[in-house]
Amino acid sequence: MTKQKNKKISATATAIAKKEEGKEKVAGVPSINLRTKYYSILPLHLLFIHFSIYYLPSKILLSSQEDGGRPSGIGMTLDHLNQHPIRSLVLINLAVLLVQLWFTNFLRSWRNSLSSSSSSSTEKPVEKNDKLVKDLKTLFVKLIHTSPSDLPKKLAQEIDPKLGSLINRFILVIKEVVFINLIILLSITSILVLLGASITPMRYVLKTIGLSSFISLLSFFPGSILIGWNQGRSKPNWIRIYSSFQPKNEVEVAILYPAIGTCIGTWIGAIPIPLDWDRPWQAWPITCLVGASIGHAIGSIASVVYSISSS
């Protein structure tokens, strides 16, 4: 009876696996649909970035007495950066990090769609993450049909290897992303200091690090997830995209153009700082932060124009 029951369980699991494979072969999302979706997602992306910079910190950090009775305009929208610059930069970077994670996840789906559509084989390659989800579904069915007495043994046989594989893969990705962004953060901070950012007192150093984090998130964070490092084997892709400016597809354009716009916008944003206008928004690094966000928006719009012209 036990052997017959195990055969039935195996047959059920195999049937589910084949059904999932058939769905994956038929239900691939065309890249043209994701390109159209990109046109609608990008305005939301830019709106969330704007919300993270100008609205969210002011609502959290400024009390009604601090922001009440002030005239509207750029002075009010940047009040939080004048009164609480370091805390504002922390909130801005955390919010932008969440926005970039959401946006990068869409770009990853778009890139996978482009890779699948460009493949010459009739069967589309199954992504590792999708395969893992399918295996977990199969495992769930097996556990349902397992008797309570055999459940601990089944868990030890099936769950431990798959859970270990999932955890190891997740840790590897996190390590790569943290490593790449830490190197980029240190590089941008060094460049800002070489270009004149003050290193004393400590609050100016923290402001510079906050600006560097913001530039890194807008410019290179999507690339750190999409390109990765892969023990140095992805280095040519970094050089090709960010140094040689030779993107191969629309997804690479979508991460390159905003990065260029962010860097140029930051540089232009530094121009008003030494002028003797004595405005509160001339304090470091407010104009650079605003310039970076505007440059990122212009670069993102330029990527849409490129996508439309090349379609």
C-alpha cells in the first residue's frame, strides 16, 4: 500500500510539473507588451522619486509650527533639507531605495522577456527562480499527501536542500549588490571630496555620504542587480554600458540614460552653491540633490524617446 501511495504521489507531482512547464512555454510575456508597460510605469517611477525627495521627509520631519505660515515655492519644499539635512537624506535614500527595488524588478522582467524572445530555440529557457517556485509547488503537493508520521522524514529529505539552495542564492545576490554599491559609494564620495566637498566638520561628511548614496541609487543601483558581478565575469558588461556607452537593448538604455542624466544634473546643480545670493537652498548638498533628481528625470524621458524611436 505504501509503495502504491508513493507512486501516486510521484505521478501527481510529475503531472503538476509538466503542467507548469506547459504554462511557461505558452504564457511568456511578449517584450513589446513590457515596452508599452514601461511607458506607463516610468511616470509613476518619477512621481515616487519626487515624492520621496520633496514631500515625504517634510511631512515626517517638519511639525505644523515649523512649516506653517510659509510661502509656497522652492524654499518651502526644501525646508526639511535646511532644518534636518542628515535625517532628511536618510529618509530620502531609504524611500528611493524602495522605489528603485520596485522599478528594477520590472526591468529584470523586461530583460528576461527580451532574452527569451531573442532565443532561437522553440522552448523558452526556464529561469532559476521560476524553477525554484515550481519545485516548491511540487513539494507542497507531496507534503499534503504524506501521512503525519512520515512528515518529519519527508521534510528532512525535501525541504532542507531546497531551502538551503534558496537561502544561498539570496545571500549571494545580496553580497554582490552590497559589494558593488559599497565600491560605487566610496568612489562617488571620493570624487565629490576631490571636487571640493568639505571633509570637516563631520556633519558635512555625512551630507556628502548622503548625496553619494542618492547618486548611487539613481545611477548604478539598477545595474548592480541586473548586471551583477558574478565573480568578476560581468565586468565587461559594466565597462561596455557605463564606460563605452554601448547598450545592446532598451533595458540597458533604461539604466544608462538616467545614470548619465543624474551625474550631469549633479554637476550642474553645484553651480549655484558659491554664488553670493545668500539663499537657504544654496546650502550643501541641496542644489546637487535637486540637480541629480532633475537630471535623472530627463535621462529617463530620453530613454523613453529612444525606445519609441527604435521600435
